[in-house]
Amino acid sequence: MYILYGIMITIALLLLYMVFIEPRRLKKKHYFIRKNKMQVLDISNAYDLYEENTNMIIAHISDTHFSRLYKPYRLNRVIRSIMQTSPDLIIFTGDLIDNYKKWPSSDTKRLIEKLKKMSAPMGKIAILGNHDYSGDGQYFVSEVLKESGFTLLKNEEIFGSNEHISINIAGVDDCIKGSPKFDFEATLAQWHLLLIHEPDSVQQVENLQNYDLILAGHSHGGQIRLPFVRYKHPGATTYKRGLYLFANKTLLSINNGLGMSVVPMRLGVPPEIIYYHLAKDEKIASKD
């Protein structure tokens, strides 16, 4: 009997952790990225030491899945992190809301207010995800993003620069519910980024070598990771979480997202924000 009670208590505590604790454990990752992607460094515990060798900092968030259960105030920790790190550019890779048909319209104003508080000198770039199309919500999401100061890319590209670096960013429409196109030409920018929602769609990109960094979301890193159970999201069955390198040139980075879908739980995959510190030229970066 005591064993049964112990099992029941353990399950109850685990469920409490999955619902109330892990979804609030925002993890902040920092990667130092050189043009030679064989030398990607995780500098999460000492990113301030790389400030002199960094040309640009990009903040990457994804998959907020705002809903009746996941409210706009959940962005507060993300906003504080961005204010502390002061990135040059903010990128969002889709799934702003979970389902437009179930969206509480009373939260729209607050959502826009929170999104506006995230700011960066080179702007904010976004693409749509498959859930943004749920309930025919792509028009609503597009307007919310634009009103919040984001530049929405749907099979479009944008060029930007600061005093140190030039960058070209191409954004693809969602590959499950949208109409994606991948035929972007290489430019003379120093760095080339590609934004996709589903990481497996990287397999449809013909000229991978044209991109230095491909940013994706969608998978939630599995959202609930049990020892022998791994849920695979359609669109993220080959590339699920973390970093993937193609031909020593192109780095795919998958963000585990901030929100949740299907069930309001996380286990083994806390929400995250990723910062990419783009290195100065190789001669300077190699001194680290």
C-alpha cells in the first residue's frame, strides 16, 4: 500500500512540476559563431567575455503559442533578458498564437504592448508558423506582429547593416499551411540568414551553402521528453532540437520555443531564448 501511495505522490509531484515549474524555467543560451561553423562555442556562462570579438548579437525566440492558458505576461522574463543583453536584432520564427478561433480577444491589446517592449536597434523580424494559420488566423497574427514593430517576411528577404557588419535575412512562409518559396539569390552581404518554421523544410533548400545560419522552431524540442518516449512533430522528425551543421558552412539552429501546444506541460525541455554572437573577422576571432 505504501508503495502505491509513493507512486501516486511521485506522479502528482511530477505533474505539478510539468505544469507549473518547468514552463516558467526560461533558459538563456548564447552561441559564439564564426564564419567557420566548425568552431561554434556555447558561451552561455561567460558571454560578456566575448563582447570585444562580436560584431552583432541576434536574439531568437519562437513558438509562444499564446492562448487562454498562456497569457502575454509570460513574455516578461523574455523582455527582461533582452533588455539585459541588448541584442542588435530580434528574430521570431513563428507560432505566435495557438489557435485564432479560441483566441481571447481581450488579450490582444496586452499582447501588442508586451511585444512592443522588445526592441533592438536593427529591428525585429518575424515569420509565420503553422499554428498562426489555425482558425484562419494568419491575417490577425500578421497585423499583431506589424503593429508590434515586427517586419513580417513571407517568402521575402531584407538587408540590414550596422557599422561593423552587413546581413541579409530571407524569411519563408510556413511549409505546412502556407505557400513557401526557397528561391533566394545569394547577395554581397557578409552574413546570410534563412528563417523557417519547420526545421525539416531545410531539406527543400537547394543552395544551403548560401546561408551561414538557418533559424527554426516548431519542434518545442519534443516538449515532453521521457526516457523512452519521444514525440515527433510533423515537420521536425529529422531535425528535432539543437544545432546541425551542413558542409562546415551552414548551421541550423532549432529553438525549443517559449509556449506549449496540445498539452500545457513541459518536461526536460524548458522554454528558451537563444542569442547568437556573430564573430568579427576570423583573424580576430581566432585569438580566443
